[in-house]
Amino acid sequence: MMVSTTLGEIKEEEEIPPDEFKCPLTLEVMEDPVTLFTETGRCFERSELERWLARYPKRDPISNIEHCEPLRFAPNRPLKSAIDRWRSAGHSRHLEALPEKTPPEPIDESRVPVDAPVLDDETTELKLDGVKDVGRLASTLGTRETALTSLSLEGNDVGDEGVSVLAACLGKSKITSLDLRGNRVGDVGAARIAANLGNLTNLNLSLNNIGDRGARVISAALGTNCALQTLGLMWNNIGDEGAIHLKVALETNHTLSTLRLGFNRIGPALRADLRKLRRLKIYT
């Protein structure tokens, strides 16, 4: 489906929603789109943007740029009309097959322990066990320059909440390698990481539960990302739907060189299709 510059004409024979209809934070078709008044000019689902701005009132969720004044937004009525016409044409049928998603609760920073390790200016690699310091660690990475390039939080169960706090500061850090294996990361955490990949060249999200929804938001990020080279998604409850999104993204992404997808719910036909992308090392 194509959308004109005025969003006035929609080709009704196409069922796949265009990217303009999707919130970049959730990659779901929007119900109440609003436009954020920043240099990116992006549109978001109102409830998702309000949740973000409640925590980061001056920060653009896409560019991660901190502004001087609290950000404002306004309803995008032409876009909403275009989405409504698309839905009324019956093209939302395939969306109904997706599992219901419970909206994520706003992140309560008071619940994130803050006994952070001290980072000196020479520390380049850090592995934390029994972590209770995501909030303070993220604050340190987001407010001052450090030499840290590699961070491992493997097996710390920080969950979507901790990962979301950490993701918000990635764009301001020098971190290129991030290991989040075994941290109870779901689709919400995957969306936050996908929106804030920063300088990452190596990301390991194995042993989590991002599912098909998480695979979808990661795939969308791969469509525009030119830095990530290695991605681990083993043991993540990803099925054929998520694998299809990954396959489509990898057909145009020429930066990723290694993808680990083993021990998911991907059928043999799709595993074979993925392995045909011979420029990649894909472990299924």
C-alpha cells in the first residue's frame, strides 16, 4: 500500500500497513496518532508518547536528543483519517490474529535499585553479577562520558523495566557490545533496545522471551541500522511470524554478519530460507 504526501489516497488492494501507520515505539498500527514537535517530526501512538514523556519530558524517543524545554505534540488528524480508511476497507483482518498485548506500565524509577559500581575513566569492559544498579548505572552512562565500550549483564533478571532504563542512555554512551542474556526481556524491552541501538555492533538478547512481537521491532530497526554486526536471539520463543520479519529485514540490511536464532519455534522451511542468505552466518 502506498500513501500520498497528503495521505489522501490509499490503494485498498494492499493489506500490509505502511510504515507511516505504525508507532515507532511499538511498530503497531496507531489508534490515536500524534506528531511530536522535534527535528524528527515523527508520529507516535498518543498513549505510548505520553508514557515516554512522563519520564523523559525533554527527550526525543527516536534521536535521544535532550531539548531545553519540555516537548509538545499535537493530534495528526490526516494520518488518523488515512488509518481509519485503511481499517474500514477491511485491511486490519491480519492484525486480529496477533496476540493481545498488555500495555506496559510506566517505569517507576523508585523501584530500580541505585547502588551502582564506580566507573572510572579507564574502564572499557564491565561484567556485573547480582546486579542491583541499573538505575544508577544508566544515570552515570547518560550524564557523563566514560570509556566503557563493553557491558555484560548476563543472568541478572533486570526485566523490561531495567532494560528500558538502560536503553535510554545507550545513544549517549560509547558502548558497542551489550550482553543481555537471561534477563527476562520481553517485547517491551526489545522495543526500547531497538529504538536506541546507538553505536552497538554486538547485541546478545538470547535466553529471553521477546517472541514474535520483539522479533518484529528488532527487524524494523535492522531495516535502517548500519552498525550492528552480531545479533543473538537464541531461546526467545520466536516463531514463523517473527522469522518472516527478520528475513525481510536481512534482505536489505548489509551490515549484520552473524545471527544466532537457534532453539526458537521457527519451522524447517523458514530456517532453510534464512540459511539461503549466504552472506550471513546464521545459526538456526
